[in-house]
Amino acid sequence: MILFILFISTLGYVFGKATGYGMSYLGFALIFSGLMSFFSYFYSDKMILTMSGARQIQKKDNPELFRIVENLSIGDGLPMPKVYTINDSAPNAFATGRDPKHAVVCVTTGLMDKLSKVELEGVIAHEMSHVKNYDIKLMAIVTILVGVVTLLADFFMRSLWFGGGRRDRDENGGNLGAIFIIVGIILMILSPIIATLIQLAVSRKREYLADASGALLTRYPEGLASALEKIAKDKEPLEAANNATAHLYIANPFKGKDATNWLAGLFNTHPPIDERIKILRSM
């Protein structure tokens, strides 16, 4: 996270020097991103649930699911989260919210239909671990930081296109100004890719942690391992998922896009599911 902030600061400095706006460029971007962060902190969960087509259910709608969530909440010392479902036959689940007091656990109807009780418990324990470990807040912050990087690159491109800051650019001094412009263009192209790679790397690490924490909560790693095995074998993609929400799910919701080599693995939202199963079964 510290490196992410330093990366953003470096981008702001280079883009500011290249356009002639100096540090005011970074200041404007940070103020704007701060406003975005404030909005995202309080409303990102509602946006995610709306995009996913999820609906809230009560205990009377699915007593078994509610009992599992209640029991795990008590066992982990967490407040009872709201429970949502997505009407989709593809098995998957995710957690969202800004903190444990405002958390949401969401599962698909396909997950409930295709998993046994102990397997469903393993999946819910994994999602509850995301809540306990504050992954729901961490990933929201990372997503915002990726947005800031994209915003900086977009501002820089527009500044070059419309000639903004040209009157101040000469202050950089001939050759030095040209160097900043060239470096800025390179960073403009590469920075969104680098930021996305950081986001995906953080997401993959938190999945491993949630697997371990979930197994610790249920004291039965095989439940989650068996659930992941069934989810992996089910080739039906989740229609409600999109690129903005894919990293939230317990397994890649798009299916058929698992990494086959190191380079492809860098752009994967989840660690290899076979590796996750292997680690769980070695506990």
C-alpha cells in the first residue's frame, strides 16, 4: 500500500512537470480522488449489490443459510451481516461492506443448490474471514487507488491533447521538459496496467488468507476444499459478474480464463484454484 501511494505521487510529479502544472497537478488529482473515496467508502457496497442484481433475504426466506451465517458470526465474534442472494445457477459468493458492522454476505442460488451443508459452511466461513480481516475495506481502497492512477493518466493525456500548461512548460528547460514529456507518455500507457497488476496481486494474497482463516473458523478445511473443487468443475459463468466486481468473488466468475502460464497468471483475479485446494488439504 505504501508503494502504491509512492507510485501515485511519482506519477503526479512526472505528469505535472511534463504539462507545466507542477505539484498543483497532483494536488488537484488527490483532492478529486478524496471526494471519490468518501463517496465510495459509504456507497460502494450498494453499488456492487445493485450491479450484481442481488436482493436481501430474511431468515424466513432461507432458514438454513441464515443459521450457517449466524453460527459462524457468533463463532468468529462478528456482528451478523446482511444476507443477499443472486438468482443465478453458477455457484459463487462474495462479501462486501465498509466494516464488520456494515458487512454483507452474498451467495448465488446455484451455490446453495449444488453444495452440501458443510461445503456451504466452508464458503460462508471464507467470506466471513474477508469481513474479519477487513479485506472488504482494503479492496475498496485499492480499487480507489487504481481509479486515481487511471484518472491521473487521463488528465495527462487531455493536457497534452489540448495543450494545457504550455505556458509553464518552458520553465522545465528545453531538453529536461522534453524528457519529462517522453517519460510521462510512457507512464501514461503503463501506469493503468501496473496499478491493475498491484490490485490483482493484493486480491490473490487476500484469497489465500481468507482460505486459511475460514478453515481455522470451521476447523474443517476439507469443507472449503470440496466446495472449491465443485465450483471449479462447474463451467457455467456468472452472468451478474463484471470486470469491476470479479475480484470480490470466491472463485473466478468468468470461468475458462484460468492462468495457463506465468504472464497470464499476473492478470488473474484469483490464485490458481488447484493450489488453493492443495494448501487446504495439507492443513
